[in-house]
Amino acid sequence: MLRLLLFAGLACLACRLIFGKWPWQFAQSKSTRAQALFRARKLLGVRENATRQEVLQAHKQLIAMVHPDKGGTNDQVHEANAARDLLLNELPYPTPDKP
């Protein structure tokens, strides 16, 4: 029994050293908003700090592939539009320059 506890402790320590997290931290889930942002970025294929132009370009390319006229479905178009809107809403608004 002591060997099992020692092995479990070493495995936890190895996990912490390799991945930078304790094993139980992998079980913690992200917030719903963070999950939605992750899925939107993955769908459009953009990085986390993508610019407005990158998001719009990725959306345009995705729509060209999933448009109903090209063999896609309305649901795919709606999903692409929702991903674009979500990512654009996360971008900081430009601040007006003060004279």
C-alpha cells in the first residue's frame, strides 16, 4: 500500500514537472465563454490574438466553402457567422485619438 501511495505521489510530481499543472487541475473546466471562444477560433482557424481583418478574412474563406450554393448547409453558415460575431465582439474597441 505504501508503494502505491509513493508511486501516485511520484506520478503527480512528474505531471507537475512535465506539464506545469497538477493532475487534478486538468479536470477543472474552463468557463462557458472561454469554451465558446476556443471553438470559434478553432472553427475560423485564427489565433488567440487575431486582428479584426484576420477574423473577417477567415470568415470569408469559411463561408466560401460552406455556403449552400457550394454544397454546405444553412446551419454551417449560421455557425460561421456566430463565430465571427463572437470573436469580433471580443476585440477591444479603438479609442479615439485626443487632440
